Amino acid sequence: MQSTGSEVPASADAPHPHFNRRVTSFRARRSTISGNQQATWDRLWPQLGRQARDGDNPAGPLDTDAWFGRHAPVVLEIGCGTGTSTLAMAQAEPDIDVVAVEVYRRGLAQLLSAIDRASETNPVPNIRLVRGDGVDVLTSMFGPDSLTGVRVFFPDPWPKARHHKRRLLQPDTVALIADRLRPGGVLHAATDHQGYAEHIAEVGDAEPRLRRVPVDPEHTGGLPISVARPVTKYERKALAGPVVTELLWEKAP
């Protein structure tokens, strides 16, 4: 069931209880959204948003052609946060349809508001939002060979060794991503945690259907989507800190 915006704002970012029934890659949070964000949510979510689950039941397959009103390559962004990269990359590639996934309603509300502001001068018709777990979305909402790209930018690194099992990009998830990518499709990941970067590289390189390709935003080498990821506010604050590692794989034809 889609959200109607009637949830109590104080718990706007509290994940649905079902999220905690298995090991997940996200943390429980509670925060508020503003009155303006709530009004934008009420107005735009019925058109632009979906839930990954209806209670205990996973959502069925997405008909992206019907949802976007056209047939176009589809990119899934898992963990879009507040959507800074989502919006910029969608605006730069109007021929690509982007489905942005996020657990936390506050981030989705910020992205909806940004889409609304941008649309005052330049409509952004190629973004849709899903609230839920990225693994749920990959499993139930997309079929094999259906995605042109999957983007995973700055997933929670879960740095403590006992929490490594919570990391999103594990062998099973990367295998699921590889299955959902069409031949020639790409997985693009970025992290500022060196240990997680090494883990992602090892897992991605071990997936037999993927081959590593260099990340060169200016020369995509025939890749079907751009890898020119904008620098976010979070990154600008951290420029003097950890180095950002970009990792890119292409699914074999």
C-alpha cells in the first residue's frame, strides 16, 4: 500500500517493523519532515512513489513503461539518501529512467521537494521513488535482464567486524544485481571507507557474470549510462578526509 502521508511525522524515518526480521544493511532512525515537505509528499507521492512491501507482502513486479509513460533504459539507485546525485544524474540523462530506493522517508521527502523545485523551470519526468529495502526491490520488483544500471553510492560501511554481515554488497546481493542487469548493463559503486572498498572489489570481481571496467567519467567507453557522479555536500565536507573509491563492473554480453 502506498503511503498517504498520514504517518505521525515524529516517526517518519522509522522503518516498517518487517525490516528487522532479517539482517539488513540499514539502521533504524527517527526524525521529522517539515510541513512543506509533508505537503509535497501528499501531492506527489501517489504519482511518483511506491512501497516495496504492503505489510508482510512484497510488492509485485514494476511495470516501468506504464509508470514512466514510455519505454526507456532503467537505472536502479539503491540508497539514494536525500537524492542529490539522483536528481543531478537524471537531469543530465533525460533518456534514462531512474528508480531511486531509500528506506528513510525523510530522504525521499527531500528528493520529492527537490524534484518539485526543479520542475518549476525544467520538469524532471524521469525519476520514480520506492521506499523500502533494496534487496526486496531487486527480488520482487524487477526481473532478470531488466536493468541497464544499478548504482550504490556510499552504502553504510558497518566498520566493526561483528557488523560486516550487515553490509549491503555481499556475494548474494551482487549475484542478484548481476541477474537483474541486462547484458552490457553496469554496477557502479562508491564508498569512502577503505575496508569496505576492498570488500566490494573482492565481491564484485568474484561474480562471474561481471567484469571490472575503469571508471572514467569523461570517456565511458560505450557504457550505456553515465558514470559522472556529482560531488555531494557530504563529500565536500569530507574532501580532507577519506578517499572516495569508485568501482564499476559491466555484465558480460
